[in-house]
Amino acid sequence: MFSITVRDHIMIAHSFRGEVFGPAQRLHGATFLVDATFRREQLDEDNIVVDIGLATQELGAVVGELNYRNLDNEPDFAGVNTSTEYLAKVIADRLAERIHKGALGEGAKGIAKIAVTLHESHIAWASYERAL
């Protein structure tokens, strides 16, 4: 399996519901380093997984929709605990949607999987991987 990874970051505000979250039930900020990994069995006719420039651009567009937002006020997240794991899935799903629409070029149709990792710090992160 071949892969490439591109990176960006987001800064959001949110709160959680549930005792398990302790003080994070209050509104707080979070800054995430975001890695998006694209995987495929065979390289395309140009011997690449996907155009790294387009992958970087599309990841930037996806995280740009979330950046500097209070997720508690966003209709897409009404009633949802926007955990790190959940946000990794949201970003992966939005990238998959863009691939299906052709935003990463025709060669991207051969991508088998996307994995998104959100790094909360240098010692804690969460990931979500999905097939296309």
C-alpha cells in the first residue's frame, strides 16, 4: 500500500456534554494539527498516490470550514459532542466527498483509503480511517 500525508491545522472552540468530560464541559478552545493520509494499492500512471498540491489545497479548504469557529454554534454539529475522534471522521468524510466530486483529479479515483489524524498535543492524538 502506497501513501502520502499532507498537514494543516485548525483552531476551534467547543464544549462537551457528559460527566466523563469533566471541566471540558465548559466552553474551551482546541488547536489541532491535522494529518490526512491517502492510501492506494498501485500508483497512478504518473507514479503518484495523488497530486500532493491538490491534496494540500483540499485539506486546507476542509479545515478552513471549521477554523476559528465555535462548533457549539454550527448547525452541522447541533447536539453532537465534537470529540477529537468525531472531528477526524468529519474531516475524512468531507475529503472523501471532494474526491468523489473530482476535486483531487482523475488519478485520485484510485485512492482506496483516507486516514485523518488530529493531534491534540505532542503526546495525544486520535484518528479515523475509512475506505472510499
